[in-house]
Amino acid sequence: MIINGTDLDTQAHSLDEIRNRDWLKGIDLTTQQETRLDVLAKHGEAWDLRTALAMIKRSMVVAAVNGVTEAERVFLAEAWLQYGNLSAYDPDMLPDVAGDLQDRGVSAATCTVVKGSLTGFGDHVADIDVLVPAPGPWVDGNPLPPDLASCLDSVLGVNSNAYVFTDNEAAQNYAKTLQQRINAINSENEGALGYRPMQVTVTPVSGNSSFVKLGGASFKINHQPEYRLTKVTRN
């Protein structure tokens, strides 16, 4: 990796080399962020300093993808590429997904694949992007609660976003339901000490599309239109 924007030779290939760079002095990094920087350094890409630090600061989280298809595994690998890290959650996660992602070049040190709920990622975590393609009845809290809106409220912290792609909107109205549930959560917590409301925007997606971009990763569309992309933001 080459970090541009300094007068120093900043090519680095190991964490020890990175730690000795003058531009890093005075920048406090967590152990997790140091590991991410080490992975980026070994990945052979070129980043400017601002971009590299932004990437290791943010976390990429995917929900409702269990790796049952090749397209889903490609999507997970692309999601990892956005920031060089990935945490993926699904109650039906297939057991071989983690190993398959490693075969695709995803670093095991910066990838966690969990058979479980999105809420396991943490409580109000700052600086995250959550990608949720085709959640289907999870929007309504089926087959078991909590519903998607409640999970997003639990996980999203300061400076965080969620991108939710829904299909079959003409029959199901998933995006509208999600927006209504989020607005209801905001209303219930209005005035509560420290509560940060979620902002919601819903955008139609072309019915002629084969793929949709979620947080920079391409997800293959498998179901019927109409399609919606809902962005949920907590500032």
C-alpha cells in the first residue's frame, strides 16, 4: 500500500513498518483499526491518507445474506472490499461461507461470519454501514421479532447508515412499512435522553435492473419489481 500526501516514502508492507511512519504518529488507532490497516497494506492497493484512515475507521455489516447462492457470496466479498472489513449476520448462515470468502481473497482477520441476529454486532455502534438486501418478511418481524426497524435502531450509532433493498413492492409495500416502523420508533423515543432519531429516504430502483448497488457492493436482483432502496441514517 502507498499512502500519498506526505513527503515521506510511505510504502508499507507490515504493521511494524506502518507504526514507524511519521504520518501515523499522534493518530490513535484501536487494535482492530491497526489490524485493518495491516490488511490494507498487504492488499497491494494505493490509497491517499484520508481515504485509508476513513476506511479503517468504518465497519461494513451485512444482514439477511446467508450465502446460499454464488451471487450472495460475490456480494459479501464485494462488501468486504469497500472498507477491508466485514461482519455478516444471518440466522440461517451456511457453515462454509467464511472459508469460501477466504478463498476469494477476503482476510480472515477482518471478516466475521455469524449464524445469528444483526443485533449481535453491538449496541448503537458508530461509523458503520449496514447492507440489507431483500429482507422480505423480516420487515414485518416474521418469522420472529424483533423486526428490521428495531434491529437497525439497536445497532446504528453516530455517523452510521443502513441501505435496505426491497422487491415485490407492488404486493408487499415493504419500504413503506419499514419507513412507518422507523418513524414510530422515533416518535416513541422523542425527548428521551441521548436518543438520536433515524432519518429515512426511499428511492425507486429501475425495474429493468439486474443489479443494485448497496454501499458500493453489487447485489444481484432475483425477485419481481417494484423495487425500492431505503437509506436509514443516524447522525
